[in-house]
Amino acid sequence: MTNQKAVPSYNILINPRDLRALRDDIWCDDPVPAKLVFEKRQYNIDIAYRGAHIRKFKKKSYHITFQRSFLGVKEIHLNAELMDKSLLRNKLSLDFFSDIGNLSPESRHVNLTINGKYQGVYLQLESVDSQFLKRRRLPNGSIFYAEDDDANFSLMSPLDNDAKRAFDSGYSRKLGSKRDHHYLSDLVYKINTTTRSEFEKEIVNYIDTNKYLRWLSGVVCTQNFDGFIHNYALYRRDNTGLFEIIPWDYDATWGRDINGKRMAYDYVPITGYNTLTARILDVPSFRKEYRKILSDILDSQFTVDFQKPKIMAMHDQLRPYVLKDPYISSDIDRFDDEPDFIFDFINKRNHYLKKHLSGV
């Protein structure tokens, strides 16, 4: 390894009885007690599987909560990233959102061992919760996770094309009180019922439109098809009453879909999806602002020149560990090919978006 920063290692110790219970029912969300050893210190934890379809994979992903603070956080998510043969896309995306001015979870790659058996390279994701706000010295507020396709900012469910049971369907509250569901429901109601002539002046009382347009630019650039109706969190600042959107789980990006298959660089249109996006881009002043934000990003952060050093540094750091990962070491050739694949995607996607900027 050539002067690359070492990937930190976590060793998790689980009573064999509890480990069997965990493995016997992969769909159970009940955690089991364990210990996490890091830099010669032990931390008492609760551990459970996380995700939906990814629970079927041999390399599992985990949700860990700490009984006391661990490096300034109370919980983390360890993602196996098994369908992304580069192991880079999620972190690359979350860092990209931070670079373009969005709130975004911190992430880092780690090595995971459970009861002495090496599990491979994982991506540690920061939880979007009270600690997330505290670490950034942000105002108190509520946080909702968009958990399914009902989080589409519409009154209709895309699942059955019928009216939703509630305006806040599709979300789970991570932080706040029952009262905060009223604010979320009111947001969805206003998005869908405010007249076209009143929308521009009304929506700014509910959502930070500049932050939303920056988030939209990030989703459109990285081409996260699922990111418009889930894979995000909503944070409402108590001091302003405005919602802003935070990205989450962005492995199906940079030219690949959720199954790791190639996604055409022009699959997602420059105008994106979902009801809120359509309504915001229906307003000329917001469209102009979006064009300016996206144009600046296409000239700076969403370029091969900007991303290549980041990508190659991560790739070179991870490669020695990928060679030992029992689940992905056989795909080392694919791992080595992925940076060039991503560079090609950035070039083609950048050209496509610039070509369509004037049509927004």
C-alpha cells in the first residue's frame, strides 16, 4: 500500500446465541446486544440488520446503536454496498452534496470483523438525527425519513394511484413530536392545493427553495432515480419553520441502477421528478435560479477534473482491502474498471445536462 491512509477496523463481538437469533430471522428489526471494539476500546451496542431487499444478500448491512457516544454519534449504519462493485458511489454522492451546499451525512469506509471472521469493507453512514444537528450546531427541529414511494410530495400514492391515507404517508419521524406531523402534512397539502398564481410567494413560507434547488441539482447530476420519492430526509428548522431536504443512501448513482446495471446517462431528465419539483420549476424565477445553480455545478464540482482525485484516492485506499473481502475479492477486475466507468458517465451526463439547460 503506497502512502494511503489505512481504513479503520471494527471488531464486533456477539454472543453465539444472539448471533444465531439474528441470522434465523433476517426480517426481524429487533436488535441483539453486542460489543464493538475500536482502537482498543469496547463499546456496548445493539445491532440489527438494515435495509429491505438487501437483507437477502450474503453480505449483510447493519444498524448499530451505542449505549454511550461513539465519536460524537449515538448510532451508525454499516452498508455492505454489495451491488456497487466500486464501493465508491454512496460516499462519492454524499460528499458531492456537501460540496454543492447541501446538508449531507458524513461517511467513511471501515473494515468489519464479527466474532473474529472478516466480513469485508463497509461504508459507515452517519444517522440523520439529533446528533447530526448537534455536531453541526444547527437549530433544533424535526426530522422525517422518506421510507417509501408515498414520500412523493403528492396527495396520490404512486403504489396504487389512489388517494393517500394521510398527507404524511411515506414518512417516519426520527426526531420531533406528534405536532410536527401537522407541519409535514401542511407542507404536502400546500404543495398540492396552492393556486399557480400564489405558489411562488406561499411555498417560501414552508420550504427553503434555494436548498431544495441545490438538492435537485445533486439528484439530477448523480442520476439517483429513486431519490425523488425516497432516499432522503426532511429537516424542519424550529427557528425558521422551513423544511430542507437531506440525501440518504445514494449507491444507485453515477451510471448504475440499484442492481448495479448500467443506466443510460440520459435516463433521468434535467427537470427530475415528483410533484414539488414540478411545481417549483413551473415558476419562472425558480427555474432561473435552478439554471444558475446547476450551471455553476456543471462547470465546477460535477466534472472529471474535480471528481477524479477524490475517486482515485478512495479507490487506491480501498483496493488492498477489497482483495481480502470474502464477498467481492473475485470482482477485483470490475472494481478496477469502475473509476473509468464513472469518469465516462460524468462526461456524458455533464454534456447532456448542459445541452438541456436552456430548455428548463
